[in-house]
Amino acid sequence: MCTHTPKCPTADSPDREAAHVVAAHPEQGWSLLCNALVLFDDTGGLLPDGRVVDPHRPVGALA
């Protein structure tokens, strides 16, 4: 799906979120990347095969 040079990382790559955004819907909280990953504002995602990527925001120190 990617036509960029250099090619964007695949959806299975650890750096998959570095792919270019092809459709952004910030009002709905998601973006579609050129590797077919749907990336959500909470840092979770949906892979092209339907698998879920859990949110992975750093958690601040607990009091």
C-alpha cells in the first residue's frame, strides 16, 4: 500500500506508527496509516488482520 520512498514500516513492524497518515479523523479519535494500521488517540491500534494493539502510553509515577 505504501508508495513512499523510503518505504513505510509494515503493520507488523515495531515502528509501525512511523508510517504516513493517509486519512485523519481527529474529531473521531483515529487515523489510518499507509500500512493499513488504524491508530487511535489513546495510542491503541487495529492491525489490518483485525488484531488489537493495546494502548501503550507511558504511565506517570503513582503517588
